[in-house]
Amino acid sequence: MKCIILVLGLLPVLAQPQTGDDVARLIDQRNEPKDMTTDMTMILTNKKGQTRTQKIHSVMQGREKQIIWFLEPADDRGVAFLKIEHKDRDDEMRIWLPGFGKMRRISSSKKAENFMGSDLTYEDMTSRDLDDYTFELLREDELDGAAVWVLQSNPKPELRSAYSRIVSWVRQADALPVKEEYYNRSGKLEKIRVVTTEQLQGYTIVTRMFVENVLKNHTTELLFDKIKVDSGVKDNLFHERNLRRLPR
């Protein structure tokens, strides 16, 4: 399941889920684009109401691969991030910091760190493997006029997650988590994430994401623009050498 730069497909719900595992499988089996390219605007707002706006270009291939380049402001231009997820070993995460001439590897122990000053951590930017969680269907409900399942995901201890649990409001029409609450290891509500979606070429695509850190009184808004799906992104794009090359 995805938390940042989400591409969520339309999935017919063929049978009424009876358990949390059933709902989690529906989310995991959504139909998604083979690849997606988008420009993004990321707006960070601190507790004083001061904002910082960043322009980003992102390319994804499936759920497993993503490369991001920061284009604006000038002091962030050239910073780039690469993620490659693996089933049988630790995920690869690297960030290129041109101001220092340094390639930084993000180890599993660093996944709780925030990404570029946002309210998203490196953990939030990876998929959720069903084997890493236990699931509980809390109830059925309604959100913004749509029927939803309220699903609780509990990370297993070996995952070493920064969260004790995640509660998701999953839209029944397309198995899309439209709202999520993240609770820290102390059991306190830390973050709330809400998404807005549109239909594009038969897929349900996230066009806005809003994340509020309720403990820090800080927010992150992501706006997605110029979205292209299934455009034939090449596998060799997702290589460390391409972090140093801004997209044309």
C-alpha cells in the first residue's frame, strides 16, 4: 500500500470483505498504472503560518521504483531521491545532495527521518507489505458521502516501524484509503493524511495530498500536475547515476 506519491487504481469490489485481511488484500490488488510521471508542488507550513514551496518532478514505475528531482527553490535545485523496493532484501534509498557533492544512503534505521523538511518520512514513501502487518476491520462508516471500511494496520515488531498503528478510511467503491491516521510508538496521534482523487485513463489517481502533523502543528500539501500514465518509462532510468541529471 502506498503513502506518498500515490497512484491508486479502480478496483471492482466483488465480495463484501469479512475481515481486516480481506480489506488489506483489496487495497493491495488495486489496478495501477505501469508507470506515472508528474510535476508536483509541495507546500510546507509551520506553526507560525510561514510557508515554503518546492517544485518537484517525479517518475514512478509500478509501486517499487521512484525517482524524484527538486527543481525549485534555487537552494534545493538538483537534490534528487531514488527508491527501489525489494521483496527479499532491504529497500534501496539514496538521496543526492549537490550542495555537498554527496550521495547519501538511507538505511532502514533512518526511515523514520522526515523527507526534505516535509511531514512525510522515508517509511511513508514505501509500500506496505501485507506480511509486515496484522489487520483489523474496526467498522463500516461513511466519509464525505462515500461508504468506507475503517481498517487498522498494526506493524509487526520486526518491521521496526515508527508507528504503533495506522487507521485507514478505505473507500468501498475503489478500495482507496482516502484518510489515514498515524499513531506514534507512544500511542499518540501524530499525523493525519487526506487525499483527493480524479479518474485518468481508467485509474483513480491522487491529485492532492494533505498531511498534518498534529504534534508539531506543521502541514505538508502536495499538488500533482501534468500527470502521465503508462507512457513507457524505461527501467534503466532508476539508477543512481541519473540522480545527478536534472530532467529536461
